[in-house]
Amino acid sequence: MSTSEIATVLAWYDALNERDFDTLVALSSDDIEIGDADGAAQGHAALREWAEQAGVRIETGRMYVHDGVVVAEELGGDPGAVASASAFRVVHDCVTSVFHHGDLASALAATELTEKDLKS
């Protein structure tokens, strides 16, 4: 099942990067929760609004997965930049929540994933 969960998250990032908001929404549950340290929102309308305003392009690095939780390292564009990370909950090939963390260590701690959950 972990391959499917990682594939779902990678497809989600691809849709975000390509600004394909219809696919992004299709890969997300109706009640998706999106958030970061500043707050959270819920639902397809909130996801679409965030994605349209964000205008980001994210390159993923290391991926960790266990029991439907995926942590994806998000690489910065500048050499030496600190990588951030997002924690996803994936259920039946659908993202039900995504929470952005300022760094990989915080995302791993919040999800209780460890290096043993790293996928190559």
C-alpha cells in the first residue's frame, strides 16, 4: 500500500506544480484539511484558493511512509537552503490532509515517523 500512498502524494505535487487545480481537487477528499503553523482550512474550495494563491513549484526529496501517513521533504531552490516538509494523510488513494512544516525534523516528529520509514 505504501507505493500507492507515495504515488498519490507525487501526483498531488505534480498537479500543484502544473497548476492543474481540477486534478489537485480530484486527488483530495471533499473535506481535505490543509494547514501550517499559522492556521488551517478545510474543503475543496479552501484547497483551490490556497493553490491558486500559492503559485509555488515544489521539488520533493526524501519520502517517508507508514500506515497512510506520508512525509515529503520539500527542497529549497537555493543551495544550502533549509528544506521544509509536508505531512499527508492518504486514504484510498485520496489526500485527506496536508500540513506544512518548516523543516523535515518537525514533520517527522509530528507524525512519529522515523528513518526506518524512509522509502528509496
